[in-house]
Amino acid sequence: MLVFAVETSCDETSVCIMKSNKTILSHIIYSQEIHKKHGGIVPELASRAHLEILQKITKTAFKKSKINPKDIDIYTATCGPGLIGALLVGSTFAKALSIGANKPFIPINHLEGHLFSSSFNNKISFPHLSLLITGGHTQIYIIKNKEKIKLLGETIDDAVGEAFDKVGKLLGLKYPGGKEIEIKAKKGDENYFKLPLPLIDKSNLNFSFSGLKTSVNLIIKKNKIDNDFVNNMSASFQKCVSEILCFKIERAIKNLINEKIKLSSISVVGGVANNNYIKSKLLNITNKYKIKLILPPKEMLSDNAAMIAWACIYKYNKKNANIDFKPNPRLTI
């Protein structure tokens, strides 16, 4: 089975041609550069860029894979959540190709794309716990099987990736801020600033990063911003975020143990999972409970079409075909 997938939920424009045996014939990810000068994503500009880029990389993908559009068995695209304009561009494009080739179109939930990405290169035993950390989402899920996924906790304001980018901007770093903060943090003292740990004293599994960002902003306004300050704040902020994530994951593990639910593995998915410091701290927690920590392939961590193609294959069912599915910017699982 050949699948052609499109991912355009935010500022990455991506297409993938994948066989059902996991063979990737072509996978292209284009990160839009236009947002760097604005220090963040401008939705209207993202939509226009998707429209322009998508046609070019699709031609390249078919040429590289030596596949004819009529040879594709299923066309699929991210249909939410995300920026509505961006979602409309990608899904409409994939739908048009499916109609032209007279093949079915299957809408995919972007969140499921991330959650199932770790099953591409790992054998998953259910139940399975997953931490989703991206620019738009910070969530903990218990995955009982392919069809039964339960949300255990999520951010009540900013997502962790968004917090990284906003703090990066406050520190005068290039966009996206997450990668820049990780680089600067290596030269800083992570104990230099004592930052708040929002919701740590609450018994739920929810997150909050807005207050943490405000705290950083207040400290910045009272200090001279030089290299040492940026390095120390980056390290302190990164440590604080890691402590919050680890605290909540450990609480989730303890809750499941109390419920007599045994976990063999925990996955960390989404773009923020690229952060090596965060991964190392989470690994300490999973090792403590003798649980395996797993991740998707590196190219399937940030927003990409390969995870969308794989989610389509992983959960394939003819009944899921729906050319009339309307993109939903607030789509949930």
C-alpha cells in the first residue's frame, strides 16, 4: 500500500510517500524561514508559504520516488489541530490529488501522528504512557490500544515549546528559541536563578508555563542583559522546565502503579523531545522505575509528513476515508 501524506499544521511544510512496510520513498520537510524576522509564527504568512512550497516539494517527492500520483493508494493530510489557514491549504491540496487520482482521502489527527510516531521504530506494549511536548501542546496520555487513548493532563496556558520560544525572544535569541536556549544553557549555571514551579503542589497532571515566563520577564527587566546573564537564565529556565515535566511524569507513573497498571515503556514525542537535557532528566525517572524510555526517529520528532503517513498506515481502516472531513483547529483525540 502506497500512502502520500501532507503535514501543514503550523510552519513546517512537509510531504511523504511511504509504503505500508515502513519504506520511505520520499520525505521532505521545509521549515519556513519567513517567521524568524518576526520572532514567532504569523498565521497568514504561514498559509501563503504552505501554498507556494507545497506544490514545489510535491513535484520533487514524486520525481525522487519515481512514483506516479495515480499509483498512490491513499492520500492523507493533517486535518487538526493547528492553524486553520495552514490546515486548509494542506488538506485541500491532498484532497484535490485524491480526487484527481480517484483514490480515497483519510484525515489524520496531528496529535495521533505524534503519539503513534514512536511505534515506527519501537515495539509498543499496551498500556503505554506518552508525553507529548511541542510548540502547541504539552500533554500526558495513557494509550490503552490504537483506538483507546485517554488524556491524563495538559497545559492550562502556554505549551512548553511556546514557553521556550517566548523566553528566547525575551533574551534576544533567534527564533525558534528552544534550540538557542539549549545551546546557551551549556555555558550557564542552572542554579543561578531560582524560578517558580507552577502547579507542582497540585495533585493533578496539568501543566502551566505562563507564570514561569512572566517570572523570567520580571528578572530580565531588573538586570543587565549580557552573555553571562543569557547563559545562566537559559540554564536555569531549562532546568526548571525539566523539573516540572519530570515531576508530572513521575506522578503519572505513581498513579498508574496505585491503580495496578503496569507500564513497560514511556514515549516522549514532539519537537521539544529533541532537547537532550530534558531527555536525560526523563531517563533518570524511567530508569528509577525500570521503565523503558522510547522516542521516534529523529526526523519524526518535529512536525513532519512521515508521522502522518505512518499514523494513516498504523490505524488504517477503509471506514476512515472521508473526503468531506472539515479541518478543525481545535481537534482533540
